Amino acid sequence: MAQQATPVRSARLGRTLGPEPAAVSGVVLLLPSGDETSLRRPSAVRLPCLARALGRRLARAGRRDGLAAHLVHYRYRGWNGSEAHLAHDANWAADEVVRRYGDVPVALVGVDMGGRAALHAGGHEAVNSVVAIAPWLPEEDMAASPEPVKQLVGRRVLLVHGTNDRRTDPELSFRLASRAKKANREVCRFEVHSDGHGLHQYRSEVQALAEDFVMGALFGRALSRPVQDALAAPPPLGLRMPLASGFGARRR
């Protein structure tokens, strides 16, 4: 019996989160979590609440500025080693934004493995900012090349990590941020003390921080003082900035 060919899968953009603006002037691409290795299709049931909820919040915050927010649906659930499927899908999504909307700035906002995808795809010419929340990063291996950072030059970059994260190592994101900061001054990192991988205790603050950062990067809105300080501070201060309880409450 002849072996059946493996069907070709395509990544796709989900519908705009919230009403689509009449004229799009900026786009957020939400990159959800994934697995280290898996050739299975991502399950709609597994789409993380954090990525979808954050996308809705950003869509509301940027509506008057013409923001469109899309969730990226990957071809595969896994990163899959050198195939880096999720990073390729993030890059495809940025290409799709250019095809649909033209020359508009793009922010990549990734959670967990999606955070790694956002960092890798940050070099796309349409991308002006990257947010990586509790990013999954590989253990450092002297025999392997370190995670790339040169593609982030010219972008504004934010990393956020809970200090009690047991799934993704916060120290690895600090080390990556340290290397990125040497090549690009526009890098900052916030630590959410005592919170875990899902950032449940400070979810509102994390979402407010991402909103502050993305609206500033895409539309030139004034950044909050903590974000300004984190971007301006030399390492390690600007890369271990504590996220204060109640962040963003006064701005709402």
C-alpha cells in the first residue's frame, strides 16, 4: 500500500480580538505557549487564557489608535529543535500582517514558548517591539549556539518573569536580557516576586505593564515612570526591575 503523504499545514491568524478598526495603524500578534517537541496540531482547548485575555485588553486600549490584535494559530504544537516551527510561524504572521495591512508597526507578544518565538522573530522588518512573558528558553549548552539577540537591535524589548516560576527558568531570561542589552539599550526586564509561571497573583499588573509598553512602542504614548526607569537603568538594575503591586491602577 502506498504511503499517504503528510498533509501540508499552514499557520493562520485568528479573527481580530474585539471590533476591527476601520483603518489599521498598528498590529499586535499574540503568540501562545507550546511544547518543546510535538508534531501534533495545537488544540483550541489549550489556547492559554493569558494570551487571549491580554490580546483583548490591548485591543480595547488601542482601539482609538487603530490597533488590530490577532492570535497566531501555529501549524504544530512543538518548537521541534532546529525546525523552530513556532518562530517560523511568528515570522509568517508578520509577513501576513504586511500583506493585509501594509506598512504598519507590529508588536509581538508571546507567552511561554511563544515568548521564545517572539524573541526569535523580532528581527522581522515590520516588528518594532517584542514582549516575552515567562519565556521558555533552552538550558545553556556550551556545545550549542546561544539564543540569538542581534535580531532585536532597533526594537524595544520587554521581558517579564515570575521569580517562583518552576516551568521556565527566570535566570535564563535574565541572562538573555543581559546579552540583548549589550547590543540594544532599549531592553528591559521586570520580575514578579513570589509569582509562578502563570502569573496568577499579579495578572492585572502584568497585563497593565504589557499595555503600557505596547501602546508606547506602537503609538508613541508616554511610558509609565517604572518602564522609563527600567529602560534607562544600567544592568542589572533595569533587568531585575520589580513589578509593583497595583501597577497601572492609577492609569485606568
